[in-house]
Amino acid sequence: MKLLRLAFLAILALAATSVGAQNLVTNGDFEGGWGPPEAPCEGLVGHTTYSCCRAIGWKAWSVPLDPVAGSPIPGHPTFTEMPGGNCTVDPGNNYQRIAGGERCPDGQCGGYNCRGGIVQAISTQPGVEYDLDLIVKFKSTRGDDPFPKQSYWYIGIDTTGQTDDPLAPTVSWTPEYPIPPDGYETLLPWDGMWNKHHRRFTAAGTQTSIWFMLVVREDGRGYLDLDNITVTPATQPLITITGGPTYTRLGDRSYRIEWTTNVPSDSRVEFGKTAPTSDEGLFYETFKYDGALTTDHSVVINGLDIDTKYHFRVVSAASGYKTAYSFDDTFVTPGPARPLFKNGGFEDVDVEGNHTLAPWIPFGNIAQGLVGPYPASGAVGWFFNFKANEGSYFFGFATSYGLVDGGIYQRLQAVPGGNYTVDFDYRTQNWDFDVMTPPIGRAAYDDIQVWVGIDPTGGVDWRSPDVVWARRWTSGYDFISRPPVPGQWSPPALPLGTVSANAQGDRITVFIRYFNKWPWVWNIAAVDNLRLSGPPLPPTQVQSIGQARDLGQFAYVETVNPCVVTLVPIDETGFFYAQDLDGTAGIRVNASDPMSVGELVKVRGTVDFNAKGEMVLQDATVMLVSGSAQPKVRTVKNRDAGGKGYVGQPNGLSNQGLLMRVFGKVTYVNYFEGYFLLDDGSGVESGETETDPNTGQPYRGIRVTNIGGAFPLPGGYYAARGVVTSDIVSGKKIRVLRSRDGSFVDDIVQLAP
């Protein structure tokens, strides 16, 4: 059997060699070494990371673009060996990069406003069809509507075989050069991912030249990476993807991918959480396959992780045909939807008291994002004296000679069919003070735009046609022949931003997107004071705190039966603990209402988790119930405190939030931070960094906090009572028993010395 296997592998190797020998391109995999380019190479002055070189067997060329009004002086691209950038052979990894821009550390070296590439002449037979295949990655600073197209790449075929003049009329460029056709972005991807690419041509003579060109104009940046270039005689008819692929969200974990082909073929969707690299051979993590031959392809992929970006491509094959591959595309699965819109004024703080964008989720390049504090009534502002329209913080960016395109979103639970409206304030400003003196601008009125939108289907992709947008643009600008106009908040000086949509299901998503079209000297944008209005979401009625916990994160609940307050902090505000009367479930209630232990309450709020891994009821409303009760106290072993999810406890019932009693020996006392460790022999991890001199290991035991200054004696045996909470230490969820600040003297009781 082993001999048969070796013979089979030998046959495969011989077949692979035979196929490889058909490639007419010299050094198409760029593993054959590197030399200096014949063409000029710019952009590397002062940078030592990247050297200027082109692959052996290829000719580098550069023809400067004509000067464009308002653009820098034309220059030349950079020709770079990648991934090292040092012109040294890196076996199995090398590819050629052609780049334009000024950012050498990320490989985007070269002059602005440049045009160049590589070319090679190959031997061909007149009248024979050939397939040009390659792996390509192209990155541009711009590429989709409404942006101007600043970088492009092209494939050229010259059937005369000449390699001296890229602008000769004999070179047939795809897409057409110099004016790219509409739909250029769908024809050639621009988002910096590796893709398979194919062209078919018919030779007219014994020599055919293969050209590649990168064009970067209008202060743009971009690069073109090339690898595994082959030219072989065409032996099979083509399968062509004539439509798509498109994707449709069927559910938060399920998507339908659809496309069409010119001939009946099978259907394969390859997908994963990361984009493939050329060195991996463009392999995706997994795939879904349907072997039925059809021209209308539809594949459903299920079981996806929520709140996750996926890359995918489609593949169609049929016997006797050349397989078709789509370009890499992406979609993002939604995360859980929150019941309440929050932080529309960007004034919220986290548990540490730091201002935060949460629960907004960022996408793209948002630059600064959260800006402040610059109070609306303050004397000092941000760039160009931008201040918050209300409060002290806003969402914004400021860039000089830079490009920004990104935003944030919130996914929300909604009443199906309900009409939802977002009102918002915005301010933008551009400024170009280095063109003339006094400063006169050259930017257009819509250079900087702020969009606020609603997706009534609850999707999280801002590119979706489902999103209803309100678009606002430059409110402060400077035109030739008129004085500069400072940016102003709207309202009242400018129209108020408003967008509305009817929920098509039980989810909607609110988006903010901002961008600048051109990298002129200064571009500033700000959004503040978003207000969402619409039918209020009714809370889910639950019988107990236990039922509320079972519904999980972002459940909007209201307890029907009263629960009892178990802990009210003395030196902190904004929360208390409560539990069901039978002592089966408890929770931290984030509310500012003054409470007392033993009071009966009903609560309404959103189930969530805090930064310490503790389930809480956020934004709670508290309703007092007449009467009072003595909270039940249960006794538990250290290892059972908290239950499932705590370090060393993969299973078990959750008792987090309950008033509990534990026993044990005091192993360690931290007088500075005010806690001690209590071990009943379970030896649970405590997250402590101090080590026991007897064992050399960190001290173990459940952490008892908020003890009111009554420190126990190390080595003594104690009983401790408090609410079971948690903390995250080195990525582990540790057990914490929060005592009641010394309010109850019998919370900490010594049992034996």
C-alpha cells in the first residue's frame, strides 16, 4: 500500500510539472530574484524599511501623469519586493508591489499623481487563445460612491509584443484607459484583499506583451500587488459569473448567497473570518457546496457567529469548462439588539468614569471618534474652535492632508411597523490656507459629509440599500472671491438633520457615517445630540429575577412579583442588589433611587453584563412595594460560589447576585485595598499576585471585599456573609463576596483563632 501511495504521489508530481511547464511567463511567481528597476522610483528618501526593486524577468516602467490643477507635481511609483520590502528573496512568499502615495511604513511608498507598472513579452502562436491568470491585491484610498476615484489598476495586452511604450495604441487595456468605465469598482476590487483574476486573449504574432499598470491621481494613495502570474493556452470554454454575488441576511446567523452564470455549473461558497493570503493559495476556512448544475445559484450558510465580519467568494465549476471565481466580498453578522437607544449625546461614562462611545459600535476609519471635553459654553474649543453643541463631548474627526471614512452604529429592538425618527445636529468645516495669501479655498461645497441613517431591517452593513439616509455636507467653507465662513452647528443656522423609517421587523439600526472627499489641508466634522423617537418598546413581564436572568443579555424586562433589597453600598451610588423572596436568584440593579435593605421593590430595565463579568439590570426603574422582608441567606462552598463560568467551574447553577455565607481560613489580608481571602479547602483561584511563602504559589480563596475596616486575623477561621459578585483578573472570572460595608456587624464573624 505504501508503494502504491508513493507511485500515486509521483504521478501527481509529474502532472503538476507538466502543467507548470506550460506557463509562458518568466518568474510569474516572483521567486526568481530581484533587481533594480529600469524606471525611476520615488518616495523612499529618508526611509530604510523598503528598497526599490523589481522582479527578475520583468521590466519596470513609469510615465508621469500630466499635471492636474490643484494637485502635487507628477511623480513616479515605487517598485517593491514584498513582504520584506528589502529586495531579498523570501522563498515561497515573494510578490511584486507597485505603490503610489507617501506612507512608506505600510508599503504605500511613491510619488503622488503617478503612473507605472511592469511588463513582460512572452512567446505566443498567432491565432491561439491564451488564458492569463494571476492573484492580485489592489488597495485604493477611494473607490465607492460618492467618492472620486483616486487610484486604478489595469491589465494591458499588446499583440505586437512591444515593451517600450505603455501608451501605444496597440496596448489594449482592461478596463479601458485612460477613462475607466462605469462599474469599475465591481470589475476590479479595490479594498486590499487577494483575489484570483483572469483574462483571455488571442495572440496575433509570435510575441505578446503583458502589461500591468497602477495609476494614482488627485493626492491619492494606492498599491498593486501581483503574484502567481501564468499564461497558458486556452483549452476550455469559460464559465462567466454574469450577476452577483449578492448576499441576503435571513437571520442573525444565516445568510443566502446568490449569483448567476452563463452555463449550468455547480455552486460553492467559500467563507471565513479572515481573508486568505496569496501564500495560503487563497484558501478560506470553510465552504458550503451544492453539486446541482444551474445558472441561478443560491446557497444558504448557517451557524455563523454573531457580531462577526466574514469574507467570502463564490466558485462555479462544470466538466469541460474553466472554473469561475468571484472576488472576495464581506458581510458582518449583527450582534444582539439593545432595547434602549443610548449615548446619543456622547456624554456617557464607563465603570471607571471615563467617557466612552459605547454602546455605539465603530466601523471603518473614524479617526478621533469621541472628542472632548469641549463644553458648548466653554472658552476653549477643538480645531477651528469646534465645541460640543450640548454637553462637553461629540463624535467627530479633524484631518490635515488625510482621508477619513467611517462611523458608528447601534442595533435596537423595535416595534414592528413602528415609525422611527432620528434627529441630529451636525457641523463641518474645510479650510485650505496654504494655497494663497490671504487664505482662499479650493474645496467644493460637499467635500465633507455627515450621514445619519436607519436600517429598518436591523442590518449592520452601512452599504446596504435598505439603509435610509439623511445626508448633510459642508456647512463652513471658503470659496474663491468670498471670505471664509466658519462652520456652524445646526439648528438654527442650518437645516436640522432628520431621517425616518418604518421598522420592517423587530430590529432597527441607527448609523452615523462621516467622510471627506479630498485630502485638502483641513477637514473637520462633528455630530452631536442624536435623538431617537418612535413607539416605546414594551418590557417583557417576568415573574422573578431568575426568569429575567434566564432571558439573557439585552432582554428588556419588568418583574411582576416583588423582590427584596439585600445590599445598599454606603460610599457608592447608582446601584443596589436585590433578590427573589425565596432566595433563588439575585442581581445588581443599576439605579440611583435611595434604597434600604429589606425594602420590597419591582424593577424594570435591561439585562446586561458589566466590565467585571457581573450580570446587572441596566437603566433600571424602581417601583416600591409596601412592606418589607428579611432577605434569605444561603450557605455555599467556595468552589460553588457564583456557579458556571467562574474560574475552575465549568458547570453548576448560577448564584451570582445572591446573599450568601461562606466559611474558611483567612489566607491573606490586603489592608491597602481592603479585602481578605477565605479558603475552606477548595483552593479556588483568587487572582492574587502575592505568593504564599510556604508553597511559593499565589494565595488562594474567595475574595471578601467591602468589610468596613474590620480586618480579620490571618490564619483565623471566619464566616463571611455578602452578595456573590465577580471580577476579571488576567482574563479569568474570579469569585468575590461583597460584604455590606460594615453595616451588619455579623457579616464577618470569627469562628476560631
